[in-house]
Amino acid sequence: MSLSIATALRDPSLRVSALAIFFFGFSGAATQPYQSIIGIRELGLTDSGYASLMFAAAAVSVTASVLMGIFADRLGDYRTSILYVALFGISGFALVYVSATITAFVIAKLVLLPVFGALNSLIFANVRAASGGLAQSQLVAVNATMRATISLSWVLVPGIVGIALAGSQSMLPAYLIAALAAGVCFILAAFYLPRPLPLGTRDDVARYRVLASLREVVSPRVALRLLAIALICSMLFVNDAVRSLIITGKAGGTVRDIGIVVGVVALLEIVFILFWSAAERRITSLRSLVIGATLYAVYMALQGMATQTWHIYAQTIISGIAAAAIISLPITYLQDLIADRPGLGSSLIAVNMFLSAGISAVVFAAGTRLGDYSFTSILGGVIGLVGVVLLVVLDGRKGRARA
């Protein structure tokens, strides 16, 4: 596997993409853990106002990712699109830091930073376009490496930023750090990402129009599989919502236990992301995803039954193995749904995140209404299994390549 990755990353476009996605993750990891503190406590947003802003920002972000993917495919140049969205990131983070007002925070979160969020899909689109000559196993390995790079930034950055700002009266400097990280993304794309070759005349211009592209996304062949992946990935969001509540509740743990568990799982994810890409040599991506998702559903059920802190710690290995599959394997699967449109296919990553978050919100609301947080964890696992069954019914033995 390591040889496969090393061979693939000899391409300068892939190397620069790996660095750019690290600094994209850097910008998010520097601000997201503290954005509720900044928005509510420092700038004065109400709880309901903050929740509404985050939902609206998520909707804008997924829309921007799809439209930027369509635009990039039409242009045939992912480098230019990356440059534009990086500027949105620099402006958005800097605006919050310099202005330090509710108005600036709302503008940044609702307009500028959601567009910057499209950088994730665009980098994966650029990787897909640059990987045309790679074997499927190498492509999976490259995508896994890119996803592990994002996870690495989330392991390193929140703690570093927290320590750096520990003596500060404000967390706003986190946005200055994020602006610098977005600036690095711009520099990498502007000066180190290879310029694309000029495209010839396209015979299928109509297919690259917005409405035609959207019809491809909502076609039953794509939409049903996207729903299956979203049901599976919703388990991650449900777990994020209930894990800390279970640890400090029925499991009898403390805030310190939350931090340790989250850190351990994040480290395990990095290791096992590479493990799952290696598994592609022996079993299909579809089978790997089914196994990983089923394991995560088992973990969610075990977490729901935990009554001691050591139960939570014992489950971290299962959680790390399974979460690594769910956060890495769907990337290539989703891109393959519209394989000849790197931008549009990669934008499905953002669509999946939005749908997964929405499904998890419904699961959390229903679970806490019908039972407690432990019941909600179990319910989240059941919903994930529904996604597994749907995926198997849709693809079965045909495999992802013929999906």
C-alpha cells in the first residue's frame, strides 16, 4: 500500500493537493472547536440564532460545492476554482478577526466561509482529474491519504491552538490563524499547482449546464446510492452528538475522559484509513464499506449499552476501525457515481455531508423523544444498517464499478 501511495504522489499535482488539503483542514480545526464560544459568548449571538446560522451556512455550503463543481467541470480547470474559493476563505476568516462583530461573523459564516468549504470537494476533484492514469487500487490509496491528511490536521491543530490561546481573553485570534492557513492554500495553488492543459472543443456542452448537471445528481441511479451512503454516514454525526453525553452520564465519566477518547479515536482513524485502502487489494470497496459500516453500527449499539467508563475506552478500537472506513471509503464510491465529471462527482461528498447531518438531526430528535441518549445511539446504529442494506440491494454482487 505504501508503495502504491508513493508512486501516485510522485505527481506534483497530487503532492500539492495533499499539502493544500492539510491546510484546508488546518483552517477548520483552528476555528470550529471554538466558533460557538466566539459566536455566542464573545459576540453575543443567542443559542437559537447560532443554531439557525449554522443550518443556513450548511445549506449554502452544499449549494456552493455543487455549483463550483459544475463550474470547474465546465471550465476544465480546477486550479482556477481553487484560487477563487481560497480567497473567500482568507476574506471570511480575516473579516471575523478584524471586525469582531456579530455582523461580520454572520456575513463570514453565511456567505464567505461556505464558499471556502467548496475547497474540499475541488481538491478531491483535482486529485481525481490528475489520477486518470492510476489503477483503481492506487486511486483509493490516494483518496485515503488525502482523507488521512485532513484527520491529521484535526489531531494536531485544535490542541496547538488551544495551548497558544490559553492565556488570551479572546479566541478570535483562531480566525487569524485560519486566515493564514487559507492563504497557504492560495499560495500552493497559485505557484505550485501545475497549470492545466487547454481543452479542446466539447461536443456535449449541454451536459455541463447547471440544470443538466443537477438532473444527473437527482437521477434515481445517483440519488438512491447517495441516500444509502448518507444513512451510513449519519452514524458519525449521531455519535458526535451523544458520545460526550453518554460518557458524562450513564458511563460515569468526566470531561477529561471525553478528550482522551476523542483523541485516541482520531489517532486510530489515521492508522486504519490506510488499513482500509490496503484492504482494497483483497476485497472490493463495496464489501469494505459494508463491513466497516456494520462494525460501526455494532459500536453504536455497544455504546448505547455502556454503563462504565471502561466500556467506552474498550470500544475505541472498534470505533476507530469502523469510523476510518466510513470517512474514507465513500469518497471514491461517490466520485464513481459520476466518474467522468470530477467536479460534480466530488461535490457529492459535500451533498452527502449535508444529508447525513440532516438525517442525524432527525434521529437525535426522535431518539431523545422516545428514550435517552443511550437509546439514541442504538437507534443511530439501526439507521446506519438500513443504509447498508440499501447499498447491498442497489449494488449487490455487481460491485461499485458497475453501479
